[in-house]
Amino acid sequence: MTNLPFNAPNPENAVNDDVVKELLRKLRQKQGNWVEWGEAIASLQKLGYNPQEIFEETGFEPIQQNQVIVGSQVYNSLAQGGATDATRSHYATRGSDILYELRLLTHEERAAAAELTFIHKLDMDEAREVAKAIKDFSRFKTLPAGFSEHPGDAVAYQSWKLARQYTDLQERSRLIAKGLRFAHTPTARNQIEQLLVDFTVVSQRQAPILPFYRFESEEELPRIVPVAGKLPLTPEDLQGVPMVESIQPFGLVKFAGEQAWVPLPGWQVLLSAEDPVVILCNSDRFPNQETNPPRPLLVVVDRAARQWDDSNYFVVEHGGELDFQWFETDPQIPLLGRIIVIVRPKKIFDEVISKDFWQIDE
């Protein structure tokens, strides 16, 4: 069995090895209930262990980990939402998949939905329908005539609304029966019973197509790179920039403070860089790049690449400030990083014309 590294990736979250081992042991041996499993897995993930590592150590598959983590969070909110002891006792030993479906509801709505799913002994798919009905119903500023705020009436209203859209008597009857099953108030029941004699069909309006896009190539995935600042800079300025860890699948970057960032295209050289940092400077910092006036440049430096070779420029300290240099032979001085990309601004021939889209299109 592969042992997890007990030096957690985030040193701020480091804990005693015995605590981590106890969490893993509890999960391996399935000790406690599923709520405790979810809390234990959440604790391990906060300590820096990824779902695959936890799976290899405990046998909990990543999809199951997510279900029990979220389900345990929903369960722990039931008491705050006012769920009965009977409902909480029932879900303490089963139903992580059902509570998972209630995750997008408020604490009060979760408690009410959990009561409903417990009383009617609903499965996961039915719980998903209940959650959607309650969520949609909560958006009404004025309640539909005959229906109350009770979650049973919310489900009954959804059934009533859908039944009116069907001409097929079998499907219409199924929805009416479902509405009568969940209706909580007499007025809601009356609204649904009227559909037994009123066969008016209300046309269903199709929802608009969702604006989905998909990244098709790596170059469409930007690389977010921290900026050290504009020269003159000191080695401390470069070394003080935090290392960036992007969160997949969309390359999300979290940060705190006043650090500046810049998005760059997903060029392979950037995707391969271990610790890239951006330095801003003018073109006169490089040979054969003198222009009048000097043009701004964006320089990407990989701080992890400090091994000299004669085919690259490097960042070094010169007079207490950063400088860019190429060395024909090993300089025998500390190298602070290798220059991997230099970016020029987009060239605009006429800024006035560029604002007129019709001229560009022609």
C-alpha cells in the first residue's frame, strides 16, 4: 500500500501524523457513519490530499468522496433548518445520495425537503425533482393561487403546471396523481383535482439554449502568471512573488493581498514552466531592441530554471537590482531564473480606425 506523504502540501494545514493516520484508519475500516466519513475526507482534502490519493489509501472512489462530503454538509445543516429528530436519525445512517441532491437549497429548504423525502420514502431521482421544485417555487414573489409555501405544495404545483402542458392522457394522469400525492393544503389539492375535468392544454414554452462553450485547444487555455513589477527591481522583489498553483479544469488561481496578475495564452513554453513570473521592462533592456521611444515589454521568467546553458538569457543580480544577461560560459554567479517568453504589445496601426469596427471588417 502506498503511504501518503505526511508533510502536507500546505504547511499552514500541517497536523500531527497520528491525527492523519487516525482519519485514514477510520475510512479504511468504515468506522462510524457516512456523515463522519464525509467529514474525515473533507479534513484530508483540506490538508492537501487529492481524491486519487485518498482513494488509493481508503477505497473511497472520488465520486463517492464528493457525495459524502457534500451530503454530510447538508446533514449538518438540517438541525439548523429545523428538521425533526426522526428525520435526522434516519439520514444519519443512510441517504447520502438523497441529501446530496438538496445541496443547492437553503438550510430551511433543506430541512423541509429532507422531511418530505423521509416521509414519502423517496429515492435519489425523486429527491432531485423535489429539490428543483422547491428551488423554482422559491423564486415566486407572489405564490400561485391555491398553493402554500409548504414543500409538498411546491412539488404539487410543479406537477400541476406540467400536467396542463400534456395532451397525452396517460402522462397527464401520472402527473395529476403525483400532485395529489404531495399536495399539503386542501386548496392545492383542489387546484389539481380541477384538472380531472378541465382538459385545457397550455402550450409549453421552450427554455432558451444555454450558451455553452468548450476550450478546443491548449492555446485557448490562458496561463495566469504573477507580476513582479517593472524594473528597476531587487532580487527580493523577484523572490517575494508567490508561487502559483492553478486549479483545474479551468485554471482557477486564488490569491490574497495586492499582487498583480496577467493572463497569457496557453503557449507550450508557458504550460511547461514550473514557476513562471512576469517582469515588466522597456525594450532598451535587451540588445538590438533599442527604439525611440523604448517600447514596453513583458518578460516571463521561470524561477525554477536556474541551470546555466548558453542558449538562454537569465535573470541575475547587478548592483542590487535585477538584470537580464546572456552568458557564453558558466558565469559562476547565482542565476535567479531563465527568460522563457518576451511579449510585445499588440501592434495597432491606427487607434482611431480600430475603433470603427465596420472599417476593420472591410
